[in-house]
Amino acid sequence: MSGGRRASGGPGGGRALGLGAVLLWLCWRAAAERLRYSMAEELPRGSLVGPLARDLGLSADELPARKLRLSADKQYFTVSEGNGNLYVSERLDREELCGESLSCSVSFEALVHNPLNVFHVEVSIEDVNDNSPTFRKAALELEIGELIPPGAHFPLEMAQDADAGSNSLLTYELSSNPSFSLVLNENPGGKKQPELVLERALDREKQSSFELVLTALDGGDPVRSGTVQVHVNVTDANDNSPVFSKKVYEARVAENLPAGSLVLRVEATDADAGSNGRVSYSFGNVPDGVLAFFALDSESGEIKTAGPLDFEEKSKYIFGLEAKDGGGLTSHCEVHIDITDENDNAPEITILSLSSPVPEDAPAGTVVALLKVRDRDSGENGEVSCELSGEAPLSIVASSGGSFKVVTASALDREQASEHRVTVVARDRGRPALWSSRELVLEVSDVNDNAPVFEEASYSAYVRENNAVGLLVLRVVARDLDAGANGRVSYWLSGGSAGAAGAAPLVSVEARSGAVYAQRSLDYEQCREFSVAVRAQDGGSPARSSTATVRVFVLDQNDNAPRVLYPPPPAASGAASAGSVGSAFEVVPRSASSGYLVGKVVAVDADAGRNAWLSYELVQASEPALFRVGLQSGEVRTARAVSERDAAKQRLVAVVKDHGEPALSATATLHVVLAESLQEALPELSERAAGAEAAGELQFYLVLALALLSALLVLSVALAVLARLRRAGPPAVLRCLGAQRLSLAGAAFPADFCEGTLPYSYNLCVAAPPRSTAPEAAWPPPPLPIVPAEELVAGEPCEKLNPSSSAVVEQPPADPDAPQVCKPLHSLLLRFS
């Protein structure tokens, strides 16, 4: 680490005098930045400790900007953001924190910003009398020989109190008994040793045992106490108690000794002989922590380590031992074991605060990081120095309480380096020295001088219709050369044709990723393409932005089946009575030859391209060999000449398919009647499809035909009367009924066929009888010529009849200009059951 800069001293190495003065002022100020408070243990959460902000010289108005906060390994306290007071955040137990130590305190750092600084705070925990004295044993057993004279002393076990100070000073009381009393002897440690004193001679034959109660009282307010039962058994003579060679045994051992290492050996002697002189050793009333680290050999008195000792956990152990002979007499001593420190802990580096990124225009001496370095060892083993390793315009300055500040040593330049990486090395003064390191990464912030730039100025995407909602259409990407928030790009929709006509937007863009998603299912038949403008905006202030155009092309899918316009489907073929179905029919003369045009299937498809290419196929027919349909045109023609053997009624089913994947289809049903004339076809059309229902249908049509004939008769009479009146000199009001051509042709197709043109519409044209000049009119008038249906179908619309036609019953009028009546003959809708 030869390139590091030590904070503990050394020459400046060419530093400017101004920077040295700043650092000296920082060190002087840090030395005085320590606050001390005191509080009682076991205070509830939220208890006030002290006005921290006021003691730091901060007003309530400054708190939001200075950002006062605490930094500690464990947060026992919290600071209010409103008033800056220090409060208890966790109930504190002094005995748990500091054990038997006479002084107990908690230290932590208070950090303030703008400018960045650290203050060391120490809170002293005052003891309260919250622990009662306790005895290690539930009952004390004593054996006293009946020959022991009055005045003999018998040491009893001492109680333990976890409190400190006066709260742990114990006194003892003994229940009243004329044979025993209690005296207290003060040992070298200042503690009082209770001893049982025999007041009068014992007689085993009169009373062989005594039950006494020993009470331990502490010095707290209020006083707490603990009791133990003392069982005294009167035995035969044992007139000598064990005697330790020392009242207090002391030893000093290094930490990290392996388990089983000898610490010291205690020795007690007994002047009696035999079993009364045999001494055994045991622990007195000691904490459980002592038993976890030390083991006692009851025969030899050797104390050995039972587990690893740690100076940082506890540096001194004090406990009592008891020697007991075979007659039950005991003696006590005290053992003091001091643990010496070894350099077994490397320094620990904690980053309290790191100001990153730092503006490139920050002046020299700006504090960018606060560090706390702690070494749990003591003496020279715990003395730490810090240095920076790495090439960076930074330096480290020592503060008070083991804190260090990392400050800028010169001006920063982001164009040369956008970040600086340095390593903080902390080294203690132990032998051998231990060290640890921590890397600091300091980013240099930039001003917002670059706008986001899209990878492409215009994006194109292709989406199939009927897509799922939320489908990813594409992802736009814009990059910003700036750093931090200035280079963080967000995406927005800023316009376009997607939201036209008040409709909800078709797409949305994810603000962070730039992913463009479909907001709803698209329909090629409604919208074939649209465009939106995506705006990319950075997070600088003021923000910079740029836009790109996204064009979305909708691809067609075969989602529309062909729609048959003619022949009309059953639901559109006209009004029908309940239980009947309407269908179109065509009349084909039995003299029709091969290739005769029967009709045409007309269909449309809302799709586009190949999905809208239609083909026609005959899938069902009464006589499959009689008809064929054009693959592309849909024209239905005879495949051969019609014969007399063919049935009069033919039913054809054609399927219309598109070329999509998968192909969709629709069917059209066409009824064909083979007859030479319409009159010949009517009986065939009137036949019932089923017995009972056909009879009802036939009866209905017969009644209807009778009504029509009656109406025609009435109409004929009315016309004859009008004709007689005209020849007699009709009034002026009837002169408008002169000879004129009448066209009764109406719409030949249903109203819903607005999307195509049907190829067939027939007009029946006959000549009206000439007007007679005779004074009397002939009655009834000559009948209209009867024309066969096949001639009507094959003839031209509104064509005059051939006088030589055999269908004419009487001679046609000689006047070629005689009025004609033209009536449309179109495809009829019949009702089939």
C-alpha cells in the first residue's frame, strides 16, 4: 500500500496549505463533537432521553434539510424527525448489556448533512434495583458434630445480585433459633460473608437436626430479598474445618487458551484424620457463565478452562469455591482470574454515510464519506490508522471516536472519470499487525446536456388481427448518454392516429421498458394500419425528449365466412307462417339441353386477399349428374339434357368456400322445378312434403285461390262497367284513364340484396284488347292470351307476342299500338312444410 495516504500523521507530501488548514479545522471540531446523556434502565419505548437536535445547535426549521439520523450497530434509540429529540426505541437491561461492570454506556454516531458531519453520542445506563438476591442452591446442608463447643463459626453460601452499586450490596438475616446466630464478616472484595455461629452445645440424642431460613437483603429502594433453607444435621465429633491456603486466589491467563488448559490450583487442609480430614472442592454460588468457561477438579482443586476465553466478551472472572471435609465442615475462598488481551481481532470498517454521486463542480474539501473503524482489542492492539489505496482525487482525515472522513483533495472532472474506486485500509498496531479493507465507489454526476436518441427514427410492426389484448407489438429503445437520473429514459405516447374518432387508444407503451402493447383486439376490416408517436424523455431538470413514429400494420386473418346473397337463406326468404320455411326456386323446362343456365349463387367475403377468394362446389343434389356449378362464377347449369325420367322437383345444395387457412364456408340451397310451363309447375309446387301437414297446406291454398278468383271476377265486372261508361261519354274526371302503357314491374329481389346484382328478372308482356268503335261493347271482353312459362322465361322482357304463336287462343289486335300490360314474373317464394 505504498501509494496510500495515512490519516494518522506524516508529511503533507505537497498538499496545499489551504487544504491543510481545512483538515486541521475539521479535526479540531470533531474532537469537541461528543454528547453525553444518562438514563435509567428498563425505561419503556418512547421515553425521552434528551434534546439531541438542540444540543447540536439545530433548530426545528433546519431539521428537514440537515437530515439528522443515527448510526449504530444496534439501534437502541431513535431520533424524532419533527423536534430532533432522542427517544428510547428498545427497552434496555443494564445487566444484559454490561454484566457486572460498574459503569455501563451505549455509544453511537449522529449524522447531519448539508454539510455532512458526524457527532459522537454516549448514553450512560443507570442501574435500578430490578433484581432480587439469589442463592445458587435451593437448600444448604451443614453437618455439625455434637462435641463442637459453642462459639464455633460455620461459613454459609453467599447470595448473588445482578444489580450494580448499592443495589448489589447484600446483608443477611437468620430465622430465630436459640441454638444458632448469624454474624457477617467482610471479605477483601468488600462483600459480606454470612457465618453461622453455634450458641450452645448440641445433643444429638435430644435433637438430631435443625431447619433454619437464611434471608439475603440488597441495598436498593425498595429492598429486594431472597431466601434459602439451611438444614443442620447434628453428627458425631468433627472438630476441624478445612482451611484454604489463601483467602483469595489470583491468576492471569491469555485469551484463546485451548479447552483443558490449567489456570490455577487451590488447596485446603483439614487437621482431622480419616474421612473427616478428606477434603473435596466445589463451586460456590457462581453465575452460569463461569461454569461454561471453567471446570474444577473436586479432588485436586485444579481449575481448568472448559471453553475458549474471549477478552472482548469479559476480561475478569470472580467466583467463590467451597472446601468440604468428610464430616460436613466447609470453608470458602475467592478466585480472581484476569484475561489478558491478544491481537486476535482485525479492524472493522463501517461506512456510516456515502455521498454518491457527487457533482463534478464540488469544491475541494467536500466530505463524501463518513467511516467508523473499530478494533475490539485493547491497548496498542486496538489502535488503528487508516489510509486510501488507489488513484483518486480523495484523501482521508481522522476524526474523534474512531471516525474518519473521506474528502475531495482536488476538483472532480466527470469527462475524465465518471467514477472513482478507492480502497480504505485500516491497520492496528498489534504484533503482528492485523488489517482489513473496504472499497469505496464514488460516482461523479453530470448535468443534463443530452436528449434521448431512438435507435430508429421510424418503427414498423405487423400484427395479425384478432390478437390477444396485451400482446407485445414491438419494443422501442432510446439511449441517453447522460448518467443517473439524467440518463434514465421514460416512454410516453404523444399522439398519432390510434385514438381517432373518440375510440380508446389501440396501443400503450410501458414507461420503463419501451414495450408497446396492444390495448384491444384489432380488426383488419375496420382498421388496416395506424401510427402513433412515442416520446422518450429523460429524468433531468429540465427534462429533454425526442420522438419516434411507430407504424402498425394489421394483417388479415380468415375470420369471416362467405355470406350468401342469393339464393337467400331461409331466414331472409320472406315472411312465413309458423312451422314453414321459405326458399327460392327456379323453373327449368324439360326441353333444356346441357349447359342450360339454371341460376347463380352469389356470395361475398369481408376478408381480403386469398381469404376473400371464393370457390363454389355442388355438394348435394337430387340428381347429381344433372347439374353442375361453376368453380369461380357460381353459375348453376345443367350438366346434361333434361329427360322425362328426371324428378319434377330437384333440390341443390352448393357450398361456398374461401381460400383462407383454415378455409371457411357457407351453403346455399336452390330448389329447381322441371316443367314446361309455370301452370305445369304449380301442381308440383303444391304437393305436400308430409301427409297430414301437406293436407292442411293444400286446403289453405285452395281457399286462397277461391278468394283470388272471386276478387278477379269482381274486378272484371268493375272494368266492364267502366269501359261501357267511357264509350257512352265518360266524365272529365275519368278521362285520365285513357290508353297508356302500364308497367307493373316492381323490385324483383329482397331489400337486403344491396351488395350485389342478381342476373334474372322477367317481365310478362301481353297485349290489351283494342278499343271498339261499335256503340255496344262486347262482354265479356276477350281473354288475355295464355303464354307458356318456358316462352315467358326465354323471351325478352316486355316483348310483343308473336302472332303465329300457338299459345294465342284468339287473334292478336291488328293495331300494333294497342296498349300492353307488363307484369313482372320473378322468382317465386313458395312455402314448403
